[in-house]
Amino acid sequence: MSSTSVSGTSVSSTSVSGTSVSGTGVSSTSVSGTSVSGTGTVRQRAWKRLRRHRFWLIVGTVSVLVAVTLFALGNLGRHSTGTLAVDNPAPDGGMAAATILAQHGVKVAATNSLAATLDRLRDSGASTATVLLFDPAGILDRGQIERLAETDATLVLVEPGPLTLRGVAAASGTTAGNGSGITAAGSAVFPTDTAAAACTNDDASAAGSISSDAGTVYRGPVMCFPDVYTASGGTAPGSADAPAGLYAASADGRVVVIGNHRILSNDKLAASGNAALTLRMLGKNAELLWYTPSLQDLPQEAVPKDLSSLTPSWRVPVGIWLLIVAVLGMLWKGRRDGPIVPEPLPVTVKAAETAAGRARLYEDAGASETAAAVLRAGAMLRMSRHLRLGRAASEADVLAAVARHTGCPDQHVADLLHTRPATGPALLRWARELNTLEKEVTSR
Amino acid sequence: MAITGRFVLLALAGLIPILLFPTGGTIIAWLALLTVVLIADLALAASARTVLLHRSLPENVRLTEGTQAHLTLVNGSRRTLRAQVREAWQPSAGAVNPRQQVLVRAGERVRITVALLPTRRGDLHIAHTTIRSYGPLRMAARQRTMATPGRLRVLPEFRSKRQLPAKLRKLRELDGRAAVQIRGAGTEFDSLRDYVRGDDVRSIDWRATARRRDVVVRTWRPERDRRLVILLDTSRTSAARIEDEPSLDTGIEAALLLAVLAERGGDRVDFLAFDRRVRARVSSASRGNLLGALVQAMAPLRSELIEMDWQQIPGQVRSVSAHRSLLVLLTSLDSGAPEEGLIPMLGQLALRHLVVVASVRDPLLGRLRLERATASDIYRASAAERALLDRETLAALLRRHGVEVVDAEPHELPSQLADLYIRLKVTGRL
């Protein structure tokens, strides 16, 4: 392609009365021509593009890989964080006990709702099952507990509240009075970290001693690991001041209560006789249902209404669509037409900057005398120049000339010029007076 | 690839069917519609790859004067090209309409004109041109950026040109004056003419009078063919911004006026821009017109953030002029820099040459000096006074070395420097 020529606009020169400044015309003839056409195969272009965006491609790939890996690791063997949950390997989880029981042939199944628990009991036969109930939040109401207790399954209650105990008693209806006969007797207080069995129950005596660092004590037909304070006044079982312990069971052994959930937990399972008690207690039957009530057990009206049920049906699709439109809008506005063009900026230094800096130094240091001396020198120089005193004129000469010129008394001028203002306000006053004097001299 | 506002509007219109039938199916259907429109429009757009570009630029333009750059597009594809063309000028080129819409039928060409109003002296560049080729529906566009390097040299403004006629007249008035009016050592004999009343009797040429029987006087003209070396300091001190103009630019204005004036005055002019090495060098002895060469050489000058190397100056001056010259140093007299560099070299320079130091004074200092409103103002006034006194001291020191000093505010510097040149010429000190 040919490069065309553009006739230049010429910057005309001034030409005055015959003397033209030849050569001031800045001629600008043509021309730089650039031609670009698409070259290279599609493959080459694609490769080039790939190379150009190499950095972002690598970053993208790495971040996707990291995300996938983290997701896989996070879901590899699903772990929960619930206290005493069978799939929680943390110190307060119950995974250790559940795993040991499973290894010894007990079918361990975790459930989180009463309906699921009852279903399983119905499927596998309640009489050959043990149900561990751990409900620290008190989710189950009395009716639900009764329904659970009405089955033939053995119940192991971990730290049950009084209401739970009452529900179990009402349902099981074994003996007179309190049903299962187990009642809560307040918080456990032990002088040592372990409590001895002190009873004839097989499970308890096999364990010997268990951790007693926290929990609740219970009274019942069978009572083991008594706490020392209630043990001292011990009388007949069932009475209000009978000794209470961490382990209580009904007479027929169908309801067992454990006052300290930590003896089942992963970290304390190996301590004292915790493991013995736990495994004997839970491993009696072929099947163990590890039941931890959840929100599903709450009655229907207690569940808060889902937001989606309150909103109109078009809301979600419209929201999604608006999101899509917003993304499109960003793509529309965010697409630049070509790379950014840089501007090589020149260095700019403000010329009076040093003077400003020096002024701040004077001010910060309160150097009013120095500042005054400079002002005086400037004023004297200008006045002596105005009065044509020459460079050799001494200070006294200038003073005398100024006094003569303005008609002020010598002393007044000398006082003014010799003042050394010590403070800011004094400097201000003095500088104004000096200015007035200078104006008076130079204006005549 | 790029989408347009029209495409976003089409997407927004999807809200109506989604409100009417709020299901996932509607969303997917509308997305499918959008995709089809997008692909169809992209497929039907003329490829930006087939466009041939050709730009023609003027080589020079004077600062503050506008110019035009032309770009010719040839559509090499078989489709009509509807495109937005963007010429990526750097911002200080002051492109008025860098983005333009074009419509070029297949095989045809079109020329667009970009108006430029540069805001800064120097070489301005354009690196590339971007073509955004829209489909027939204007929903989507193919985009391509092509490297189309170009350069536009922006010459100094030479504002002081306005003062040139007045200065030239002043210079011309010197011709043919009687010697008494311009008594000096170096004036040259011009011609003989008849005595008119008022001429100094001392300039009567008795020998000629005897020959002609009329009283004849000698006339003189200023000496010609003297040497003038202008040295522009481009070191860090020239970056100082005074009244919204770098002192380098003020120096350029002054140098241009002086050089043109001196050339018209019949002197030989050499120009040097120097910091640690020579940034530009122009001589009136070389061919071509001086001003053209000067503005070309000055256009790309910038302040370098390095210290001036004064040690090299005598050597540099000697390399351009072996004889006694008028050496004009356009530099800074701010306290600090000259004491270490300029003054130690002055003895050597002043011995061989007549030295003039021209410097820009900040008018802000003069204004600050008079402030008397608050205590802070007094300190500021005092600091300004200090700076001005330092300059005075420095100027006095320079004058003691026999150096002429021009210390003026930016708008007055070129004029005062020219006046000084004329005065020196009148007194025959060149």
C-alpha cells in the first residue's frame, strides 16, 4: 500500500516592515504510514493468545485445583462437630466408643430424629436394641420421651434432665412410685477426678472407677459411683436424702442413666474404667441406636417458617435474572476498547517549596529573632537602594538617611530597626511597623 | 469480543417473560435466545482482522496550535464493516475525537480525521488502533487492537515571538548612528555621510572632509559576526515549576528569542542543551534555517533528574566556539546549586568570554514577602525574603566576577535577556 502525502500546515512567522524572520516557518510535510493486516494462521494466533494470557491461565488452574482439593479433603469421611456424635473425631466426640463397639459386632447406627429411631426399632426388633439418648438441649418433649420409652429397647440416658426422667418413668411404668425410680439429685461434686463404683452392679464393678470431673448425680434402685456428700448420709434408696451417684439404673436394668457424658467422649474414654463401663453398658444388645435429637424433633409449629414460603414465586427467578443482567452489564461496561495508553509525565517540582519548608522550620522552632533579622536585612537593602546610598553604606548611614527622609526622629527609627521581637505576636506587630516604614520611605 | 448496551437491554427485557412464567425453564429459554443472538451477531460481523489501516500525520505542530491526523481504513472483508475506531493517542496529545463510528462497505475505504490539540511540548506517540466491529444487530462486536505506531513532534510555543519585531527595530536603530551616541570600544566603521547639525564634531572625518570640501562625519554600526553561545541547563533545577511552567520551558522561550534576534543582528549563534551530556546542539553556521533547527532540537528536551556537570562547561563551550563569545547560561540561581557548580567555574569562563547568567525568579516569593496577616505569614514572608536575599547575594557575587545577571520573572525573562543583548551590542562589549 502506498503512503500518501499530506501537505503540512506551516506555522507562519512574523514579518515586520521588511525584516521577515526567515526560518521561523516550521514546515510539516508528510508523513508516516503504517499498514497492518491480519497475518498468521488461526492456530498460531490461538497459541499467541494463550501465551499472552499465560499468567492468568496458570493462576486460574492453580486456584481451581486448590479449591477442588480442599473440597475433597473436607468431604472425605464426613465429620461433624456435635458433642458425642458418632462421626466426630474431636476430643468431645463419640467416634471412639462407636468405632470400638462396631468392631466388636454391635450394629451402631446414628439417628437424629425420633421418627427415624422408632422406625429402626420397629425394623430390627426393639428388644434386641439399645438406644443411647443424649439430649443436652432438651429438645424432646414429654410425649416424645414417653413414645421412646414405651418401646422394649434398653435406654441409656446420658445426663438426662428431670423432665426426661419423669417421662421415662411414666412410660415404662415398672414399679410403683417413680416408675423406673430414677431421680436427679443435682450437680456432681467430687473431691477427686475419679469416683469408685461402691456397688454390686456388674457393669460398675467391672469398671471399678470412672471419671467424675463434671456431671449430674442420680438416685435410683441401682446406684453406683456415689458422690461423697450424699453418700455420708445414706439411707434407703428412693428417699430424698439417699446417696446419689453418677450411674443409676432401674431395677430391671432397662433404663440406665449416666451422669457424666464425658466418660463416653473420645478423650476420656481411655481414662480409669470409663471404657469398661461404656462398652458393657452399650454393647449388651446386638444393635445400638445412637440417638441425638435434632431440630427435626421439634413440633411442626415450632420450626421457624422458611423465607421462601413467605415470598412470591417470581422472586427467586427474577433475582437470578437480575444477577445475570448485572453480570452482563459489567461485561458491557468493563470491556475496554484497547489497552490503556500511558502518559509519560514530566517531573514537577514546585519552585517555592524550599521557601515554604524553611518558613515551617522557622515557625516550628519559634525562630522569631532569625525571621526578624531576615526581614530587617531585606528592608534595609531596599531602603538603602531606594535612597541611593550605595553598597558601602553602613547601617548607621541607612538609619540616618531613613530618619531624614521620613522626618521621624532618629531614635524612633533606630528603636524600630533594633527591636528583637521574642514572640510570634510581637514579631507580627513589629513586621507590620517595619512594612509601614519601608512603604513610607519607598513611596516618596 | 464485546457486548453492547443493546444486548444488556435485551437481557433486561427477559424480565417480562420471567415475571409472567416464573420458572427455571423461562430463564434457560431466554438465556438460549441471548446466546443465539450473540453468536449470530458475532458471526455476521465483519472481521476486524481484514481491515487495513494507514495513518498520515503531520510531522510537527506548534504547541497550542491544533492539527489533524488522518486514518484510512480499507475494508478487506466481504461484509459491511460497522465499527467503532479508537485511535489510542496519549492523553497530552489532546485528541478531541479519538473514538469514531465508521461504516465501510465491502472493499471500500473511508478516511477519519482526528483533531489534535497537544497540551505538552515533546514527542507525542500513538501506539495502536482498536477496531470494534459490530454485527448487523449491534448486539455484539469483534474487537481487535493493531499496533500502528506514530509520532507527532510538538514544538515549543515560542510565545516571545510577539516581542521580536520590537526588539529587531531597536537593534536596527543602532545602524548608522554616530559614534558618540554609541561610544564604545568595539564599534565598527560603517560609512561616511554629510555632516548635519547636531552631529558630534568629534566624529568629523577630517581627511574625507579635506577631499570633498564638505564636512563629512563617520558613522558606525554595531559590530557583526560576533559569537553567541546559549547554554540551556537541563539538569534537575530546570524541573522547577514556576507559575505553572517548568523553568526549562521559560528558558527555551528566552533562548529562542535571543537566538533569532542575534541571528538577525548578524551574529553567529550556537545553542547547547546540557546537563551531564549534550542533549541538543544547534549552530547557525550549519545549513538550513536556525529557528527551524532550534525548535526541532528543543522539542524533545526534558528536565533530567541529575546534577549539572559544570566541570565540562568550559570544554563544551570551547568545542563550539574557539573565540571570545557572549556566553549566555540559562540556569537556576536558587541558593544551593550554583555555589557548588557554577561559581567555581566562573573565573575560568569569565576570563575567556563575556558571561551572562539568566535565571527565572519565582513571582510567588515576591508575593509571599509582602504577606502580613498572621504570625505564620510573617515566617513565610521571612523565608521568602531569605530566598530573595540569597539570590541577591549570589547575583552580586556573579557581578563581581564581571558576569551580567538577568534575574527575572517568567514572562519577562525573554524580553529582559534580549534587552541585555542589545545593550551589550550597543556598548560594543561583544
